[in-house]
Amino acid sequence: MDETEFWKIVDAAREDAEGDAEEQADLLVERLTRLDPDSVLDYARHFEARYNRAYLWDLWGAAAVLFDGAGEEVFDSFRCWLIGQGREVYEGAVHDPDSLAELLDDFDVEIDGDGEEIGFAADEAYEALTGAETPDLGIPMPGGEPLGTPIDLTDDEALAARFPRLWERFGAG
């Protein structure tokens, strides 16, 4: 599976789920179980690589603006959700997290941003196909601190200064 195929699967599930992350996760599992186990592992590698790539202070800060605060679990789930939003939103956010102000039509903390189940879709599909847990994908987890310039995730002034468009649209101020 190449990157284009990966994003096609993500996009098709997102469109069919009409923005419902839980439904999208179910649809991903359904679609992935139509593939062979090696293709599911390829999908998982693509997902994991993008998840790790999004381990950035700026994205964590953007999540803190959107959620009015974001601990580690919220940020982990947010990165899964972000991948689930498709290539355009994901790449735009990785390159310029403040661009989420324009890339997101809306953001409701009650229904958006929680992509934990999207992150487990490949594991569920692989287990359904093989009866075994997903093996080690050979992709090292990022260690320690996120990449980039640290930011105090509890400092509204710092968040507003670093993400002015996002803060204006979604911030607590």
C-alpha cells in the first residue's frame, strides 16, 4: 500500500461517516478487513508514521486552543483524529497548526478531536483477520519532548500569540 492508497481509505471512511469519528473508526475496520493482513500492516505503518510526525509542540498548542487545554491523552487522541481528517487538513496542520482556523469548518469538543478509535482501527482489523495482535511495526516511537519550540499549554496569552487565527476563532478569549 502506498501513501495515496492510505489516504484514499482514510478519506472514504471520513466521507461516509459524515464527521462522526466513532463511525469513521468502524468503517475503517470494515474496509481494512477486506484487505490481506500485510496490507493492513502497511496501513498501520502509514498511520503510525503520521501519528509520530505530528508529535509537535505547535500541534499540541493548537489542540490546547481547540480544547481549552490538552493533556497527553487528549493530544494523542487529537493526533489520531487529525489523521482521520485527511491529507489536506493533516498536512496543513503539520506545516502550520494555526491554519486549522481555516482548514476546519467547525470544531465542537463534544464530537470532534477524539480519534482514539481511529488510531486502533488497523489493530482491530488485523486481529479480526488473523486472530493475533498486530506485530511490532518497526517504527520507533518519538521519545521525550515533542519537536519544536516548547509552549506553556496553560498560558492563554502565549497560545493566543502563537496561534492568532486559531485563537480568534476557537480560543477561550
